[in-house]
Amino acid sequence: MIYTDLNKGVDVGSSAHLIELDGIRVLADCGMHPKKVGIEALPDLNAVLDDTLDFIAISHAHLDHVGALPIISRRQNFASILASEVTSDLSLRMLRNSRNVMVRQREELGIAEYPLYSFEDIDALRPKILPFGFNRPRAFEVEGKRVEVEFFQSGHIPGASAISFRTSKQSVLYTGDISFNASQLIKGANIPTRKYDVLIMETTRGERERSESYQDECARFIESVGRVLRDGGSVLVPAFALGRMQEILQLVKNGRKSGLIPSEFPVFAAGLGIDISEYMLRQSRKNAGVSFDKTAYELIQPFRDEIVPAKDFSQKGIYVFGSGMMVENTPSYAAAAAIMDHQENAIFFVGYCDPDTPGGRLLKKAKGDETFVFQNLGYIARVNCKVDKFDLSSHADRGELIDFALRCDPRVIVLTHGSEESRNWFMDELLDIAPHIGVEIASPSVSVEL
């Protein structure tokens, strides 16, 4: 088996994994780097020659896993796209929004190559997609060789999958992003214990242990939101449109039901998250694997007011805006500039924030005696509001991933989709606990024989 990590750096980045097993060529995921723009945001697609892939398999619909799919697909005329049923639908929605964002960035940032794909490119994906149900293996024949493909629920977001490929000689499991704990939306990962030759495993949370349980953090979030509202403030929750926004809406619904969050305060949302929420509601009615109810959806009031730096919102309430890391030129970034200088307000982060993003930088600031520069807005704010972080991460803890890897008992584990520090922690731990298992940290674009 030959493996090549096409992400251009040793980081979370743009997930794309070229797997060659028994002569069958698979690209697992094809994402765009969330911290880069233009061509630099793409994986190393030059390493994949035109019309050489047999399959493109997508683990889930976050853009760091699916964002470059139209680009690779138009160069692979004969490769089927494999994805779970929910991921198939969500991916097309996310890609359309991504294309719109690229058009805007071309105008605002002068990125000449944007957009990297057209709506026609996105539409051309649909006839290539073969949707999969979970735990329903399907066999394919490629030039006389049989490969069995199976998707398993990975618990990260609705539709997210771990994917296995088996031939008569070799087997590989690609975890994608994985969580073993149930969230407000879905159950945790459900992957049968089987032996694989190779395990390609994410390492996102390798740098730290979870300090509090998911349930305790949900309870702390609900209590904290209620306290801010009762004290006369507003709460801004930067949240990813897919998965995290719906999870926050569910938590607010629970908080209102328990009386911990006062029901008279409105809940505002903006952008793609509203469309995704409507889709999740429809899915929950027909898909037992998705839990997003009508009461949570009906909390949403679309936000249509103008956002002005330093000018607090006229209505006190809960503002659930994208993006989760408060990236420049997003609703949460603009909203933070409006509310930050007012001490009764709060900004609550609910997931991972890269230290180099505005959200990551804000989390390092102390209240009151620090300023925050909104460079894109030409505004400097004093950090007077409350800033807090709640660990609602939908990635498995590092100890859980170690236990899972040992249950699979592979011949080789490939560590990917995490920082250099995270991957090194996993390598040291695995070599100490299971010296009989080979461990690889693949260099970007360097093919390794496993």
C-alpha cells in the first residue's frame, strides 16, 4: 500500500489523502485550508495525474475536507464520488456558499484566481456521487480487482463518516474527523472493532486533554448565557454554520425549557447557518441519526440590522453568527467589534480556535486592560466584555483515539490532520504502548510504502 498526504503542511489544513491499495487509487477527502487563500489553500493536487483516480471518498462536509472537490473532480472524469447520504447534500450546499465567498473575496481582497470553480462545476458533481448508508458495504470491481467499501458513523457532525477499503490483500480505515461522545445533534462514533492493515487517523486533540466533560461544558454554557442576559447584556456566540450553530440552538432551547435562559430574549442568526438549520430539521424528520427539533429551529430570528463598530446592538439577546474562529470579514467578526467595548456583554467561543485567528487572539486577551485591533474595520476596541471558551469540540479526546487505535490493532498507523505537536504526542504514546505497531507521520506530498 502506498500513502501520500497531499496537505501542504503538518497541520489541520486541507485534508486530502491519496491511498493506493492493490492497484486501486483512492483520494480520501479534498479540502481547502481555512487559514489560506487562493491556490495556496488547495492540497497538492499536482501529485494526482488527470484521470488516474478510481474513487474520491468524502468523510464529511466541512470545507477543510470537501472544499476542493470540484477542482479535483473535473480532472477525474471516471472517478465516482463516495459519501454518506447527508454528506452528499451538505457538501453541495457548502460548496455553493464557498463559491459565493470567493467571489466576494476577489472583490475585497483582490485575489485574481477566485473563484476557483463555477456553479457548473458544482452541479457536475451530483451525477458522480454514489451515496452510502452506514454499515452497508458495497463491492466494486476495478480492472478485475474487487474492493469493498464501507461507511461508518464517525460522530463528528451529521453525515460524518469513517471509511474502510478492503481488497483480497489489503485493508485500510480512514477515520476522517471522529467523536465518540454523543452531541446535541447526533450519536457518537459507531465503528465495529475490526483489524485493519493500515489506520489513517486524525490527531486534532493531541496537544491537550479535555479538562471538563462535554455534558458539564454544556451545562456551564447554558448557565453563563442566562447570567449575562439577566445582567442586561447580549451574548455573541461565534459558531460554524454546519453543526455547531444547530448545536447551540439546541442548547438554548434546553436552557429556556429549564428556566436557566430567560425566554424573552431573542435569538438571532445570519447567513448559511439558517439554511443548514432548515435542512437539519428536514433530516431529523426522516433520519434517526440526526436530532434537531422544530422548537430549536423556530428560535431563529434572521438578523438584518447594520453592524457598526462600537455601536452596541439595539436589542439584547443571543447572537449566533459565523464563523467559529471569528475570522475576518465574517458576521461574528463584525459583531464582536460592535459589542466588545460594552462590559455587560459577552463573547462565548464554543469550539477550537486556531491561535493565529482573530478568535484565538481574543482568547489570549485579559478583560478591561487590553485592546483588540479589528484591522479590516480600521477599529481598535477595548476588551471590556466577558470572553470565555466552552469546550464543545466534536473531536475525540486523545486517550479515546489511542484506545480506538489499539482495538483496530493495525500493522501501521498514519498520523494526520493535526499539529506537529499533536502528531508527535500520538507517536510517542503509541510507540511506548504498542511497539509492535508501526507509526508514520508522513511528510507533505511524500509517498510512503506501508
